[in-house]
Amino acid sequence: MTTPKSITREDILPFDDYASTRKERKKALMAVKKDRRMEVGPHASFYFESYETMWNQIHEMLYIERGGDAQVPDELAAYNPLIPQGSELVATVMFEIGDPDRRAKVLSSLGGVEETISITVDGEKIMGLAEMDVDRTTEGGKASSVQFVHFAFTGAQVTAFRAADAAVTVGFAHESYAHSAGMSGAIRAALAQDFE
């Protein structure tokens, strides 16, 4: 069965229907997200998105902000671009630093970090392409704590990624954040389902 590649207004549950099942849905989503999250270096977490994670995110925004039907188009426009399309993976990359002063200091040294993110499959590097909806580095060189990044794979790279013995790493090549991490088999198996 092919996973849908976009969320439409028809996919949105009525507010009361979502509210009555929210607790169970959030619990189920935690299990899904467990195999879609990985840490890279001391501060960065990658959350690999899917139709399911974005469907839930839209419903959460509608639940929290309570903007009703008028809010739906904005949420669809914001989150549909983060659903993987065919031969890509999409990640929300978050620099998670609790202390505000330390966070500001670290982010001020990470301007342009979004241009250095990659996934390497058996030695072949796939560079990330950051969402260009807004500039995520300020004029002062401070990076945003949240980046949205697309990784476009070729057919051969998808095949390599799916192989049981594939060596996959995710990393940064920024002068102030040159960190990488190996992707677990469980995460790789979950993400392989994002490809058509």
C-alpha cells in the first residue's frame, strides 16, 4: 500500500473527534517517532518526518490554536512540504539546548549550518537541501534552532539504503559543528518505508 504524499482538507478530523482520541493518538505516535529520531553531536536531533507525523502535527496545531476551519489552509501549507515525496527523506533538525544563554551562544556560531547537513550511504554523500521559506540564518550569523531539510536520493541510493548491510551516517560539516552519527538498523528500516 502506498503512503499518501499530501494531506487534504478531507483528511482533517472534526475537532471533537480528534480531541476525544488525542491521548491515544499521541501515545501511538510516540512509538512511531522512536524509530524516526536520532541525535547527532551534543545538541542536534533529527526528526525524520512522514505523512503520519505531519498529519498528527496539523491536528495538534488545530487542537492547540483552535482556529477552526479557517486555520486549516495555513496548516496544510506549512506541513505538507515536509512529507517525503517518492525518493526523498525529510527531517526537522532541532538544536536542543535548555539554557537560553548557552543556546544563544551556540547558535551564534552556527550560521549556515543548514548547508552542511548530509546523509552518507555506503560512502556516498547526499547533501541536504534546507527549506527556503525563510532565511534560517540571521544577518549576524546566528542559526535558527529549527531547520527543515530534504535529502533527494537517486534510485541506486535508495536501493543501497534499503540493503540489510548498508552503512548510513548522518552529519554536519560545519566548522563549529563537525559531528556525525551512525543510523541504527531500526531507524533505517522505518525510513526505508518513506521511499516509493
